[in-house]
Amino acid sequence: MASRLRKIIALLLIVIVTISIVSCDKTGTTTATEVTTQQETTLPASTTNTVTVPTSTTYISTTFEITTTREIIVYTGIEVTKQYTRFFEIDEAFDNSSFELVAHLSDGSQEVISSELIRVRGYDSSTAGVKNLFVTFDRFIVELSVIVLNDYAFEIDMEYYEDAINLKGTYLKTILNNIINEGFNPLLYGQARDILQESDEDPSNPDNIMLVYTGYSVVSTWDVGVTWNREHVWPQSRLGVSVGYPDDFASMATDIHNLKPSDPDENASRSNDYFNTIVGSDFYEPRDEVKGDIARILFYMTTMYPSLTLNNDETTSSAYLTMGTLSVLLEWNLLDPVDEFEMNRNNVLYSYQGNRNPYIDYPGFADLIWGDIA
């Protein structure tokens, strides 16, 4: 009986040892965030097997702080950067695509705004004149100026003539007089010798000058008027003042816009006659290529100097400071349009005398002052 009891106790010890070994194998692995503390446990003295089993586990908690920053981009303002059309006709609807609107963003960038997203307030084309509009987008507003033209008026893009828009008749002539007197720098007759060599230079030969009436190209070097001289398109005898000899002084007679290089003999032949296509003792007809040039010079002179007048009566005494023939000059202004040579001359003279010939820049001014519209 005692022998059976010892066998049973031995079997129980074997079972306990086996269970301990299996438990030890299962707890031998820890995770990356887990730290395990172990200690030795000794079995009863009746066995020689020693195993290590976990008795306590300590977990270390790792916290990751994630900070996400997202910049919120917002509109900070708007600006009209381009204006494709400033002019509109009476009763014409406004076109949102006539200008470019740009929005500024908080990150420093810009964005072109679609015309469909733009709202315009204050536009009224029922009457002519300057119209101040208000352009809105998002929560922003900006002012825009446009011009509604009278039915007779035309677009004027040069800022130099801004004050002449929508005018006609005597009022337009007065405003043009103000414009071309602004910055006017009176020249001397002697200065014209050098300036004309530049303003009327032969485009095909920089050493030559073009003569107004004959169209000849001659050496531009001044030789005391033998090869070419200075022609007064508005004749000096019809100006009421003569160039100063020997004392040179600025006057109507020294205005560079009225002076052209001319063949001396042809200049004498022209005398102080009115311009016309009629053959007669009181008329002179220039070549076709400069008929418009001549007309626009005379328009300038009577605008710059109000004491001068244009008419259709060639018998008018020179003492009355007149020139013509006005109706013919208006025709020539249309038949001989401004060319590159004439425009270049206007630019050169402007650089010296400080004023321009309005009728070269905008030939339509002539009809608004002397034509049927006026």
C-alpha cells in the first residue's frame, strides 16, 4: 500500500513539472513595447529540474504626439490689371470680359477671376460721358472707369488727348489749343536747319532729306539754302510776323511744325497762294503724296494760333491772316492718310518742340471742327 502511494506521488510530481515547463515556453516572448521581469523558482527538493517562470510584467506606454498644420489660403483683395475696352457706344451693354480682374491671395499668389464670377454695378450707357463703375467679387469691391461715346465721337487712346474725348466744334478746337500749348518749347528759326534734317530724312538714305513739293531726295547738309530752304507751309506773309534777321526770335514764323524742306525755286513759285486743285494765279497744287500732310499742317497752325483762320476765299488779303482752301483741305485729309513718314516727323518734332500735331495723331479731329458734324 505504501508502495502504491509513492508511485502516485511521483506521477503527480511529473505532471506538475511538465505543466511548469510548458508554461515557461509560452511566456518566453515579449513585444517591442513590453518589458518582462523574471525570477527563479526552485521546485521541491524531490526533483532536480529547475525552470524559470514569469512572475510579474511591467508595460511601458509610448505616446506619439502628431501635430498637423494646414494653411488656410484666403482672398485678400482684388485689382483690375488690364482694360481691353474703355469705350462703349450709346445704349451698348457692358461686357465683363472687357477687363481682367485679379484676386490676391494670402499666400502671395494671384488668381485671374472668371468674368462669370464678376458683378458690375453703376453702368449706364443711356448718356455719353465718363462712367465710374463698381466691380465686385467675393467680399471685395474696386472702381473701374469707362467712357460712353457720343454718336459722332471716336476712340482716343493717347493720354495726351484725354481731354478732347467726346468734344466737337469750337470747344474741341479750344481744348486742342490748350493741349498743344502744354509743354510747348518755342524754337528759333536757325534751329530748324538741323531739326529738319532729322524729321524729314529720306528713309532710304540717311544722308539725304526729302523736299516737300518736288519729292526730290537731296543731300541734307545745310549749304545756306542753295540745295534746299525752309518753306513756310502757312506762308510767312500770312502770319503777321517775320523770322528775325539777323536777330532770331521765337514766333509763329519759327514753329517747326509749319516748316518743311523745299526746293528754292519751287518755294518761290508757290509764293503765298492758297492750296487747291484748280489751275489759277491764286492757287497752288502740291503732289498727291503730300496733300494730306499739307492740310494737317494748316489745321495745326490755326489751332495753335487762334488769330489764324482757314476759309474758302482765295482773294482774302494776307493781312487777315487766312489760308485755304478749307473745303479742299478737308478732302485731302481723307484722300491722303497719315503714313509712317509723317508720323515719324511728328514724333521727332515733339521731341524738340514739346508738342504734337493733333491732326496727324487723329485726323478725324478736322471733321469734328470744320466738317458737317461741327
